[in-house]
Amino acid sequence: MKFGNGCWLQKEGIECFAPQEAYIVNKNDHEVVICAPTHHIAHRGDTLGGINLTIRVTAPAEDVIRVQTSHYLGVEDHSPKFDLNMDENRAMDVEETEDEILVRSGNLSLRINKKNWSMSYERDGKVLTASSGRDHAYMRTQWTGFAYDMDPEGKAYMRQQLGIDVNEHVYGLGERFGALVRNGQSVDIWNEDGGTSTD
């Protein structure tokens, strides 16, 4: 799904809700759960409206950091699904200061700026990739404003755009006809189950 119209505009009818700060942080030995409003909270009245994202950070394996973002996750069972061979309660190293949260799993770490939301993925202290601004966001299609926000079914998406450095390349992304290096391309990816006796 392509949401942008050029570099700066959203397509007509598309709205982008990006986290602005880590407002509430709950952490224990195996997870960090962050309430991230999509606007800065200056006073109590700011907590009454707008969209809040829930961001859960875990480390299900050595040198792996998993980030899950949700908005009104609810209790609906989105089957079918399958079990993953991961330790959901694996301990990870978490440090929190007034300005940032640092999560470590082996040599990999995730640095989150709490005041002006950004995420930086690092290995042994060197930045691998990062996102800031509207890179990490809850996207709504057919958006007509909060007053008319009735049914997001099939109209809501999560996105995370990660930066790459000069001379870094993106390969593969499934069988396609064109250059193997995907840099500079917009590639639509989807999963589809056509059922038995189909391709």
C-alpha cells in the first residue's frame, strides 16, 4: 500500500498517526510496553482525544528485538495462526532514563527517544537503521475525520519505514521481473491463500 503523494504529501483520504512521545512506560524483565500518543501531551486535557498507540518490545531470541505496534488490539482471534519456536518470556536488559529507553538483546539494541519519538537499532553501539518523524505510524485510508470515524475495518494499517545508508542494498522480495537490487523501487507485498488446486 502506497500512502504518499510524492515526498511530503499524503494521498487524498489518507491520514498518518505517528507516535510523538512515550507517555506511559511499563517494563519488566521480559517486555517493555509503551503508551505512545500521536500528539504531545502538555496538560491533562490533551489526554482526552486523539489516537494512542501501544508499542510492545520483546527479545524472543538472542540478538533479536521484536517491536509490535497496535491500536485497539482487542480480543478478537485473528486466526489462522501458527506457533513460533520462541521464548516469549526471555529476559532482556532494559535501561530507562528521563529521555530514553534502551533495550538490549545480545549485541543488538534498540534506543527509543521518549520526548520526541524516534527509534534507533544498533549493533555493538553502531547504528544499523533508524526511524523518526512519520516513519513509524498508524495509517488510515478513507479518512474523513474523527467525527466520522465509524468503521476502520479494512481501512487501517501499521507501517515502519527504516532508513538505509549509502551503498546498502535491499535484495529479493519475491519473484519479480526487474533488477534484483530493489533500492529506489516501490514493491507491493502481500500474502494470499487461493485454496487447494490453485497456483
